[in-house]
Amino acid sequence: MSEKKDICIQLIMLSLPGFSIDGYADLLTALKQCGYESLAVSEVCQPCNRRCVYLRHDVDFLPSTAIPMAEKEAEVGWRTTYYFLLSGPYNLLAGENRRVLDRLTALGHEIGLHYDLATYPDNEREAAEALLGEAELLGKLCGQKIRTIAMHNPSLGGEDWFRQSDQFVHPHDPRWQDGLLYVSDSCRAWRDENLLKCFSQDPPKRLMLLTHPEVWLDGSIDDRQDYLEQVLEPVCGESLRRYLLTDVAAIWQNHAGARAHDAREHDRSGDDETRYSWPTRSSIENQLEAIETRFHEFIELPWTREQILLDLPGKWKHTLLMHHGPTVAGFSFNSVKGESLYIHALFVAPEFRRRGFGGRMIEMVCRRAQLFGFTRVGLRVASSNHSAAQFYAKQGFVVTGNAGGTGDVEMEKAVA
């Protein structure tokens, strides 16, 4: 097993990817470093002798949310497939949605038709005519020939008449399933942990990964209902808002994948409600009062609000927060210094100390440094703070010199 692959395994095995754009970008990086390359879903019917991932995105109610995800994919040189509805809660002919299609095609992505049989005629022949009509219209809107189709809301039941089509490629066509691992984030939940197989010693050669762009906007909110109300509802019009809080909320609550996700998370956490995240600046701003309160307890480094929000290279990509339930229980504010990921402020709240949380955060920061190609993790300790120096030495840090006459010492740990 290669060193890079081992790094990916260590990072991903901490937990399944969190639902944020940065979490999605980290997943793409890990898959790519593990030897996967991306193919459009329309290519799933073709033989593939290399390790490949078919990235499929169902755009169910907010087309604009596809752009951040599509741009992250383009950054790593991957072409993916976005499925759009013509009989859904949004109007794909509206100017703002036409511009979304233009942006996706300009980035090189494939457009597919997301068809909703609940809106089609009950007669199979007439439904097939409706499908062809929608595919033709969508092709004109996006400037591509539509080669792939996928059914909307299959969890609601009903026969999928077009799963085995000779005219379109369907991701669930039984003819293409041999050796194909299917993973979905339906309802902002992972049904199981099968995605981790991609980072095992015997990874699947072919992965079909379905994501819904709407659920990856803000990783700071875990509860699905809160996410609907606080993130999605404010950017929706009145009719779409009603759809979110009735139809979507009911599906997210009752979907088998959501129930399995919640049961697994409950079993994993037991009585321990501790969770970790890599927050954006806006997420830190939303929790600023709680973080500032914790810095009042940080005697060695009582940062002000201005110091907490000070922009530094990579700070809003590599800073780590620890929560216990709703409480900010610790943090590690980090930035990039040359080839090092540098820890400026590592803190565990007094009531959570001597339980291994500090070491856990150090471990996570070091693994993140490895994943992003840094060779060292560095930090500074007051020479009088013997307990902190001993703690970091126990974590593998060594003294490298004095910090410019400040009375502090520089320490670092090699992670390459």
C-alpha cells in the first residue's frame, strides 16, 4: 500500500465526509490520491479496466447549488454528471437556471435528465413519449445531446419503466452493475459506510457516488431539519419554501437511508456527543461569542475577537473545532507557513481535559497536514509552560529553537 493511500485511509477512516463543500473537496482529493479517476455516468456501460468513479448529482430543488460543487470538481480535472428535472419544483427555463446549465457545460460536465414518473402519463407508451420530449428540450437548453437519465424519488416506490433503456444510459441498469459499488448521500445522510471500502486494502474498481448539491452548503449544522430551515429555506421563494418544509422534510425524516445514518451515528457516539469539524470563516463568525468565551479561559493565549478573525494563509481551511453537544469544547487554530501546517492556538476546555481530546486533535491536524502535502506541523510554547511542552513532546514534537527572544520555544513534528 502506497504512503499516499495510507494517508487517505487514516483521514477518511476518522469519519465519513462531512456535508460541506470543503468536506466534498477533501473527498475528491482522497479518491484521486487513491488512484480513482472520474468518468461521466454515460460511460458506465463501457468496459473500464482502471479504478474509476462515476460522480452523479441529482439536482432536486435548487439548481444554483450545483455550481460550487462543479467548480471543485473542475479544479481537480474531473468531469461529472448533473441530472436536472423539467417537471420539478424549479423552472429550468428561467434565466438564472439557464445560466447554471451554461456554467456546468462550460466546466465540461455532462447533463442528464432526472425524470419524475409521478408527473408522467400512467400509460407506459405515453410516458416514453413524455421522456423523449423532456430529453429533447433539456438537450436544447444545455447544448448537449442527452445520453443518460435517472429516476427522481425512487424511494417512493413504483416501477421504473426506463431502467433498461436502449436509447439512454441509466445508472441503475442491471446490465452495468457487475462490480459497481453504489453510494448515496440521500436526505443528507449516508445509508451505510460502504464508501470506506474505497480506502481499504481491497478497494472496488468502480464506484457510483450519488450526491445532491443542495445538502453540501454548510457543514456547521448537523440536524437535517435545522439545515432545511436555516440554510435552504432563506434562499427559496414562497412556493419552493412550502415544498421544502412539507414534501422534502417528510422524505428526509422517513427515508431508510436517513434512519440508517442516524442509528449508526447514535451507536458510534454512545454517551459521547463529541464531534469535530473544519469550519469556514463564516462558521467561526456564527459561533464567535462561544469561541471568544473559551479564549477567556485560555490563560496563556487570551485572543481578542480581532485576533480570532485575523486572516492568515489557509486558516479557514485547516482550523479545527471540537463540539460536545451544542458546546464549543475545544479548537486548534492553524495556518500555513511554508511547508508546515502551524498550530497557533490549541485549547481544550477545562471540563473536557485529561480525556484524550487534545491528543485526538493533534492527531487530526497531523493527518490533515499529510493529506495536503505538508512535511511538518509546527507550534510555539512558552518556555515556562512545562506541562504544555511535555504534552507536545509526548505527541512526537521536538524543540527546534528559540522564538526570537520571546522566551518561547519552537517545536515541530515531521509528518511527511
